[in-house]
Amino acid sequence: MSAILHAQALGKRYGRRQALAECTLEIPPGHVVGLVGPNGAGKTTLLKIACGMLAPTSGRIEVLGEQPAADPAQLARIGYVAQDTPTYANLSVADHLKLGAKLNPRWDTELAQARIEQLDLDPRQKAGKLSGGQRAQLALTVAVAKRPELLILDEPVASLDPLARRSFLRHLMESVAENGTSVILSSHLVSDLERVCDYLVVLVSSRVQLAGETDDLLAQHYRIVCTRREESDLPSDLEVIWAEHTDRQSTFVVRGDTETPTGDWVADHLELEDLVLTYMERAADSGRRAKTQKTEDAR
Amino acid sequence: MIEFHLDARSGVSPYLQIVGQVRQALLLGLLTEGDKLPTVKEVVAKVAINPNTVSKAYRELEHQGLAAAKPGVGTFITRSLGQASLAEHGPLQRELRTWLAKARAAGLTEPGIEALFTSTFRESAESAEEEK
């Protein structure tokens, strides 16, 4: 099967601000993809381009083998839940399902009804009167009942309390297991995604810093702690991602083979959160350096 | 039917945690030959993890010869782990207690004992793995 999302040097510029730059990605199908990055990194921009709500200013993108929103048939294959899981405040739960049935050619009435019952939602209740967690679940129900091949969710759990968050993710995973849907969901917190994602894309300052299957990424990265030395003293097949030194000790985060690098040091795997934070710090660091350089050049 | 729980801070990957919990359930006698494991959908609906993680754990159990998948029906336990229950390990436990007392008498602190035990345990597990 071909990629669910294929981007080639994709970019989006708002006036002078570059929201997304040189984004090249090839995401295989059958994954739950976590798109992680700090606020303002370009996550929403990328997701909006993927579902056809925004047009890129440079580069190419294909989603499920076609241009986003190429035609109604392509739109029907993708489910999208925007940030803060929006619903229509004045419409009832039942109205949302009716609307979904009218607007979507592949609408699954039975599935939608079953989910509403399972969630114990009152069909007559106005969406504006639902709790945040219930609204999120309603938005997910509408997106899932559309029977999409790809479900795109922008920060779906950011505004939910821990209990609602867990419940939302349980329902999402259940529907993935049942329908084999591919999912892309974004978050600024790795901990939200750690258990549900098996593919990770790290986006910082409008650029993709890291992408790959979670298990592979975890297997390839090591933290090396050793006596103080330079990066160049490490084996050349290790890519140094991060280096820190004290007067006598050096700490490196390296990317290499899946085999533990051997030498006169302690090498250990990183947790996913540390791994992602390392890439985020590195990106922020090089961003700061570029800025200082610019101010110096300007002088 | 058994239920899984995951510890996010344990440092053990989720799929290995599931494998470990099945093994543990076999040792404790909670699971025996012929028992059905929960379906992937049931597991993810309960613990909110990626379905592929559960599938991977079940494949690993098959690989270890502990379970077999019947297409369209589910995954079943194929073998009991006929190991003596923990209560029958009394003599071993007594030896370990004696050793711990010796370590304390030698001036080792609690974290020191733990570190020594863990590193020795790991080494011995690794060499046992290599011998296989």
C-alpha cells in the first residue's frame, strides 16, 4: 500500500511569516501518527494543508494518493476534527448525527447511534450544554461515523481533563482496532501520545526535526555518559544530536545503529519524552544561534 | 479473562509489559492452557494503547510458544508454565535473606545492595540469554 501522506518540500507562508518550511514526509499506512511540537511550530498548518483547508505556497503534498480535497470522493475518505473539537452549540446531539448522515456518502448510522448510546449522551441535549469531554466525544463520533480511511485530529485532548482524555483515547483506539483507520493526531505533549502512537513526527519552528516508527526511534537513540571529550572523539557512525559538558564529564545523545555503542562509557536508551525534548531543544538552540548571527550581521 | 495494566514510568516498552503480564498470569495460575486472551479491541478500549502494540505482544507470545491465534476467533493460551509457585521457593528465599544480611553487615547501604543486585541480575540474565 502507498503512503497515506506524502509531502515533498512542502511550505506555507503567511506574508513574511514562514509557518511551514521544507516539509518532506512519507508516512506509511496503518499507523497512529503523533505530530508533536511546541505551540506555533506549524502543526495546525500542516494538518490543514493535509485535509485541503489550506493551500501550500510551495512544494507538493498527496494524501491517500491524491491531492487534498481534489474532489468530493477524496474528501469523503478523510475525517478531520479541528482544534478544540468544535461542534454546533445550538444543534442537539441527534441533529449532529442527522447532519453527518446528510453530508457524508459513507455515513454509518448504526455505528454513530451505538457510540452515542455507549457514551450515554442524551440525543436531545444541545451540544453547547455538553461538557468538554462529551463535546470531544461527539466530534469524534461524527468523524468516525464518516468511515474515513484517514482520521486527522488537531490537538484533540489538549483541553480535556485527565479522565476525559483517557476516555477519548480509549474510544479512538477502539475505532482504530475495529476499522483499521490510519490516524494523525497532534499534541504539544508527548505524554499524551506515548501509548497511542506508533509513528512520530517532531515539528519545531516550522521544520520537521524527526520522523519514524516509535520503536525504531527508541532503538536507535542512546544517551552516552563519559569522561569529558569532544564530539569528534566518538565513533564516526554515531550522529551526535546533543552534547553537554561539565569540567570533567560529557553527555551525548546519539543516533546510531540498533546495537548499543560500546566504548569506555555508559550507554542507555532514552524515554520517548526525553528523546523528543532533545530534538526540540536542539531546534530551539539552533534557532537562537541563527538569530544572534543575524543581529551580529546587521551590526 | 485477564486484564492488562500499563506502567508508563517503568521504562519497559508497553508490548513487553503485556508479554510479561501474560507470563505472570501463567505462573500465578490465572491463565491455563485453552484460555482465551482478550481481543485487541477489548484491550485498547480498556487501556488506551495502540492496537499494533497489542498485536505485537500477542505475536511475541506466539513466538515464545505460549499462545496461538485462531483467525476470526481469538488468541488462545497453548501451554501452561509448569513452574513451582512462589510459595515453594522458600529455601531460595531464605538463602537470599542470608545474603542480604551479609551485604548489610559488610556495610552496604540499601541503594548499594539494590544496585549490586540489579547489575549482577542483568549480567547473569544476559549471559544466560547468550548461552541459549
